[in-house]
Amino acid sequence: MKIPFRAAVSAVALGALAVSAAAFAAKDAAPTAADADRFVAAAEKELFDLSIPTAQVAWVNATYITDDTDALNTLFGAKNTEASVRLAKEAARYDKVAGFSFDTRRKLDILRQGIVLPAPATEGAATELNALSTRMSSTYGKGRGTLAGKEINGSDIEEKMGTVRNPDQLKEMWASWHDNVGKPMKADYARMVEIANQGAKELGYKDLGAMWRSNYDMSPDEFARLTDKLWLQVKPLYDQLHCYTRTKLNEKYGDGVQPRTGPIRADLLGNMWAQEWGNIYDVVAPAGAGDLGYDTTDLLKAKGYDALKMVKGGENFFSSLGFAPLPDSFWQHSQFTKPADREVICHASAWDVDNKDDLRIKMCIKVNGDDFTTIHHELGHNYYQRAYNKQPYLYLNGANDGFHEAIGDAIALSITPDYLVRIGLLDPAKVPPADKDIGLLLRQAMDKVAFLPFGLLVDKWRWGVFDGSIAPQDYNKAWTALRLQYQGITPPVERGADAFDPGAKYHVPASTPYTRYFLARILQFQFYKAACDQAGWKGPLHRCSFYGNKEVGANLNKMLEMGMSKPWPDALQAFTGSREMDGTAMIAYFKPLMTWLEQQNKGKTCGW
């Protein structure tokens, strides 16, 4: 659930001080294609020049949260927001001009559509918008919950939600985090929506949600229909997983904690947001097949891995595909562990500070299997960033934001027993035999499949907030209703009218569009299957690892180096041969599990 910083910069603020760029087409003269060409060239230069200090300030703020760094981040954010809106409005002036080149047309669209939080032209609006955004992000970064009455920080409470099995303590952690972190920012969020919505309307969009959905080489309505289509493809698999998991939780906790029918209590699923359930695999593991014979966390600890060695291990995967090593600056500048002396945002992210090779990750790594997977994911962002660093500034991004997330996820799918053997973590004698495949697939599904509805509903909620169909007084009611509708979960405690549970999820106060993660769950299996096909893999898909295959690396790089220079179907076709996102590769990967789940759920009352 991570975001590369280069995308985040374009999210809050894509622009720079572009007065000189705007001057290429006087307001009282009919713009021409030649004017547009000059405008785009000048805008790109100024965007590039300001993006570096903006990234540097944002990095300091994320890794050293103080009132001063908050103020600096707000200042740079406000300048960028004002400029990005100015550029977007200027780009819109050329919308009806004929004779554009493909690149000029595409770059004008990117300028107009690439702002996540547009401020209106009202004096002071950009400053207020960025102050709100910075304050909410810092509130999240400094957030605390409680466990057994004692204060616990965000990084630690996430870990404890995955390991604690006492339902009262789980309820305490869930409620304290949502109340302490989400509730205080409700008014700020409503005000932020009001300002950004007005900015979107000034740019010619119905609302901010329509503006977000315009960034996928199709209309906002077409994109919404695409996400619904993808969900319906994979929903039957989720429904079966939900039914099976609920039964196992009922067996462990009893009817008084988790009834055998209806929704699942959210805090019992091993994750603060019930978005991924892999941490409770021990609860749901099938007898016999469920014991995989190894645990990645145990393997890492037994081999003496620390945070640095885990990152080196991730780099090694990409090196095996033929990618060049990470630059020295990566190891000098990245944050791998949580500093003891200051507040930081622990939420994992990948950064490209200079649009070239100042690549970094920001994490608070713990030695466990989840963080080992996350490292592979984050490095996927960094290698993507470096692959397209020769593109013009406005193309320095993924083909769409789902691509950026899916690259690292596809790599992480290759963390199979065979891969663990090849890097010396797993004893060859302990590779799970074929009769353990259901266990392997169930462990993957508890994260990959369980996430799907959450990945969809976060932005469905925001789209409703942005278009006004969800009013501020109904924020939490609508959030809870969508969680029930799509995930089949319910809060462990009654939620009051003043609750703001969406704010307890990082991406909401940070205004990071979330549909990218839903798309990434679909795309990663398309990428993974394509890589396995290219590697000549003949066995069960879920056992494939393309570690060490330089042909796959070369083919992958051809897609990565395109950046955002072509519509995403072109990039998809370059690596997979298909121009459509669809869930068939994911369904194929989990087909043996689907058959098994249906057998396990016979006679059960599924659904909620």
C-alpha cells in the first residue's frame, strides 16, 4: 500500500512558477499549436527545476516531523499548488486547438489532469489547502493508539494487530487508533474537500473525483465501469475466502466474538484496516496442508538478517534480472529503520528526489516476512523510476498509477520457496511438497484476494464525498456501509456520529488516490504470468519464480522505460501482449484454491 514519491509530488502539486510559460499565449490572442509547443517546453523546464527542492523539503518533513518542517512543506506545497493550477488552466486554453503533435496533446492532458489537490484561484486557497494537507499527514505520522492501556505508536500497533490474538486487546487497539488518529481530522478533511472541489470545477470537471478518474486514458465514467467489471471478475473468489475465514474465526473465538454468519469483526483479521489478512494465517491454515514447513520471518532471523541485509536481498533480485545496482546515494540517504530521537512517517514509500538517480526508500523495517515482501515492492518503484528517467519531465511516471504499484507486487509474487532456496534462506529439503500447494495459495490469498474490495471502496467512498452524495455528517456512516457492502466486515465497537474512521488510513489524509492499488492487484498477476511465460515456466503458476532470468528483465525494462509517454494499453501490450486489464491471470493463479474453498464451504451460509 505504498506510493512512489515522484507520483506523490504530482499529486499534491504538479506545478512550478510558470508565469513565463503562460506568457507564450497572450490571453487576448487565439492560441496556436506552435504556442502550445513553446508553452509545454517552458513549463516542463520550470516544473523540473522546482521539483527537486520540493522533494527535498518533503523528504525532510517525512523523516523529521516538527512544526518547522511542517511549515516548510506547507510553503513549498502552496507554491506548487498555485503554479500547478495556473499551468492546468493555461493548458486548458489549448484544448480546442488543432494541429498538435501526439506528445504536445498528451502533455497538455497530463498538465490539466495530473493534480490531485487543485486549489481555486481565490487568494490564500492554495496556502490553506496545503496547511490542511500537511496538518492531517502529520497528525497521522504522530498518531498513537493503546495496548493494555499503554501508548503505542503507529508502526508498533500495526505489528501488534497482526500478532495479538486476544479479542479485547484487538478491540482496544482498533478503537484507540481510529479515535485518536481519525476523529481529530474530520473537520479539516471536510474543509479540504470543499477547497479542492472548487479547484477541480474551475478546471472544468464536475468534481474532484471526476478529475481523478480522468487520468486513465478514458472518460471518468468509462473508468468507473472498468473498475466495476474487474471487481465482478474476482468477487466470487473473495466471497469464498470470506466464508471460509469467518468459519475459522468462529471456531477460534466462538459465537460471542465472531458469529458463524453475517459480517466479520474487523479487528480479528490481523490488520488495522482489515485490508490484508495474511497475519492470521495461523488461525485459518488447513490441517496438514496448512503447515508450509517454513516461515519467512523465522528464516530471516535465523540467518541473521537485519534491515540493511533485507534491502540488499531485494536489490539482489533486480540485479539477477540484469538491472544495474542501486546508486551509493540510495544507501546513504534512505531511511530503513525508525529513528529513536524523532517523529517520522513510517508508512513505506519509494522516492526519486532528483528525477534521475537519487533513489530512496523510507521505511521503519522490522525483520519479518511482510517487510521483506514490502522491500521488494518498494524497490520495484525505484527501478521503474530509474528506467524512465530519460523521458521528458511530464512522462516521468508509470503508464498509469496502477502500473507503478504492480511492478513491485509482481516481483514480490516471485518470492516462492524456489526463490528462497536460491538466495540461501530456505533449506532445499524443506521446500513444501505439492500437497502443500493449498496452504501456499491460501497464504497468498489472505493478502492478495482479501485486499480487493478494500482497494476499490476507499475511492468509491471519496468519489461519493467529492460529488456531494456523501455529506460530512454522513462520512463515517457511509464508510461503514461500504465496508459492509464490499468487504463484509463490521467495526468491533459502536461508532459515534463524530467518528472519522477513513482518516485512520494513511492514504485518506495524505490524499493519495487508492484505486491504483486495486488495479495493481489485477495487473501484478498479468505481469507475473507474462514473465513466467517468457521464462518458459511449465509448472503450477503459483510456484513460478523468474529470479535470475535476464530475458524477462530485458523485456520488463522495455515497458518500464516508456514511463507515461504512451497510453497505458500500449505499455501493457509491450510486456504482456494484451491491451486490456482483466482478472483472468489472477483467477488462473488461484484456481486450485477456489475449487478447494468451494468444497470447504459446502453446507455453510456464505455471504453477509
